[in-house]
Amino acid sequence: MHWKILERLSFGANKASLEQIEKMGFEAFVKEQLNPKTEPHLEEIFQNFSFSEESKRKQLRNKKLNNLNISKKEIAQFIKEENTNKIEFLTMEFVMATYLRTIHSKYQLNELVVDFWHNHFNVSIHSSDEVNVAFGLYDRDVIRKHSLGNFRSFLEAVAKSPAMLFYLDNAFSKASPANENYARELFELHTLGADNYLNHLYNKWKEVPKDENDIAKGYIDEDIYEAARAFTGWTVGIGQRDGKGGRLPISADFHYEEAWHDNYQKRVLGVEFYSNQAPLEDGLKVLDLLANHPATAKHICTKLCKRFISDNPPASIVEKATEVWMQHLEDEAQIKKVIETIILSEEFKASLGTKFKRPNELLFSIIRKIDIDVDINPDLFWWVGEMGYQQFHWPSPTGHPDNEKYWLTSNMLLQRWNLPIGFLYENEETANLKDTMKIKELTIINIVDFWMNVLLGHSNEGKLKKALIKYMEPEFEYLIQDEEWFEHKLKQLVAYIAMSPEFQYK
């Protein structure tokens, strides 16, 4: 049971995490995972890490992670100096740090939660140079900072983040007419969800039914138009012209430009906004309405249940999570309490072993389990990309799909089968599997048992084990005397286990 729990709550169960959960017990383990602390060993890894000499991108060779603690002031200076060479490396450093955390962090559940929110509030690093520059701070100061906190605070941090402002064009939105891109995704993806879009039923705001608080139960296009007006003037200071003969500051930070704001009255979800509100007040009021809306609670809790339970989670756990969400709207640990409710539920335990691994989960589970010194470099982008996963550059605001059907096409499945053997051979110099085996006697049974336990958590009898034994049998006595050929057979053996249906699920 513990192995299956770890498979669901990490990027791959391994010996260290198994010892940890067995020592602490399930509930204490979950609570610790949801209270991540500073990890000195990670800081040491970051300091000693440099991009591999084998990286296909020559300009990244021997490049170290020097900018993980970079300030907005420093980024503003790069922009002012037009230091494109420096800016080019910023995002890749944060991507490499993400990979290193995914493999080495003790708080694996926190990394999964961060991954969830990166998809929920998706920003594509390749959408523009401005987004590329701002992405590292988005990861560090927005997603990671708020991922287990209060959703209302999180929502505002996202709305004010330069990465999101540039990605959905709100940084350029001014009165008459307002740019609607951010407002539409705010309603459709970030909060109420597409299921609560009611324009096919109602054309006018007066027709939309309201709840006991006199707030519309869903939204129509008119709400998006009005919300877009509320966010005019929300921009980023990068020295652009202000329309009055001057320029905005070069701060690389959120900036509110009053002259760009539409100050006239508005109406969102049936709630009247009076004219000439205080600076930012219109946008903040929209965020209040959406963050506290029951439909937002249902939408996001359903997504969290899909991520941690199944593609079609039981209504019972969605209802429990939604109730906890609404009870803790002002709680600083609102999201943490909802996730804890989901994971400690009976529905969670009943679902173990049924969730299909997405490509990034598949790759990192192989790395974590075999526990070898693999080459962590930007080429990992290529491996997950071949399987359809575009780490931090999914082109649409929706984020990666979270359902098995999308990832289980014939082409993507072929790439998943190609992954383990291709990856092991690319890391041939460091991936010496024979040296990692702790076996007193090199017999076929012992070898197969060892690698099944490493990758699957058991060595139970069955079709897979019989097939693996049969694969290792031919000329075994001569095989183990030939170092090179024996290593080749071990890589094939590990790859076959990783290709198995059981390994593809968590």
C-alpha cells in the first residue's frame, strides 16, 4: 500500500521515500509533505550544478545556476541594458532547477502541487520575449509561494504577475476598448470554469439566475467584457510610452497606470461597480467575486480530485473538498487543507494504481527509481516533448490535459516505449546498472527480482516476470562474464519493465 501511495504522491517511489513513509505512517507523512521546509541539500545541488558538456545547445555548456535568487531590480537592469544574452539563460536556469527539485526534493507532493498550479495558471515561456524574461519570477514568487496558501491571494498574485500580464496581453490593455484575453481565461479557466458559461442559455445579465447572496450563478460574455474593463491599466513597467509624452518606469514589476483605466461604472455577475473607484479597486473587486464564488470552489476542487484521484473522481470526494474550500475562504492554508482532505480520503486509497502517468511523471519516475547519476540538461525538454508534454511551453492557456485518453494515442504510446531504452543509452557513461545492483549471487531470478522491486515495488509471479526470466536465460553463464554485453542486457531488462502497463500507471 505504501508503495502505491508514494507512486501517486511523488514523481516516483524509491527506497528513501518508502523508508520515510513506513517510519512516519501515512497521515503524518502527508502532513509533513504539505509543510515543506528549506532543503540544504538542494541548495548545494544548485550551487554545484552546471549544464553538461554534452548539451546539444553549445551556448549552455558549463552554465551554472546563478540567478535563482535574482531580484526584479536586476531583471529591470538587464532590460534597460538590453542584455539579451543574460535574459536568454534566466528561464532555462529555473527549468533546470525544477528538474533538479523533481528528482531530489524530499517534498515530492509539494512538487506535484506546484506542477498542478503551473498547468492551472498556464503561461507559455515561448509566447514572447517578455514572458520568457518574467517566467522565473512567476515560478518562484507566484506559483511556488502560493501553491499551498490562500486562493484569493494566489489569484491576485497571478493577476499582477508580469508573466501572466504579458502572456494574456493585459499588460497592453487600455480603456476603449479593453483587451479581453485575460478576463476570458480568468472566468473560463482560472475560476468559474467553462461549465458555468451560460451564454447559450441567457443573453442578458438580468436573466442569469442568482444565488442567496444576489450574485449570478454563472457568467455570460457581458461579464467578460465588463471584467476586462475593470483590469485596464494593470500593466508592467518596462519603459513603454504612457501616452502622455512620458514613459513608464523600468521596474520589471506590476504597475498600475491610472490614465489607462476605464473609470466608468461596470457590472460583473450582476454586481454593480460604481464609477471612479480607488486605484485597482475595480479589478480587486472582480477577484473577490470570483475567488469566493461556489462555482470556483467546485471547478478547482474537481480539477484537484482529477489530479490526485482519477480522471472521473467520485462525486463524494469532490463535494467534501468543495465544502472544505468554502469553509476556509479566508484561511492562509486554504489550499493545503483541501489537498489534505482529498489525499486522506477513502476515495484516494481506493483509486491507487489507476491514474495514468503523464510524460514528465514517466521520465522522472525512471530517474528516481534507478537512482543513477543521469545527465540533467536542457535536452530533457526533448524527451518529454517527444511524448507530447511541453514543459512550461504548452501553447494554449488551458495547460496540459489531465486525462488518460489524450496521452494514450498510438504515437504517444510508441514514444513512451522508446523512452526508457533511449534515455538509458544516452546516459550510458553514468548509467552503469550492474554497479547499482546489491545482489550477493548473480542469478537470473535474483536479477529479475531486484529490478522488479526497484521499478514496481514487488517481484510477484506473473506473465511479466516469466517473460523477463525468459529474456535473460539464453547463454546467461557467458553473458555475466562479458561486462559490455551484460550491461546491454540489463538496460533492456529495465526498459522492458518500464514499458509494462503496470509501470505506466500510478
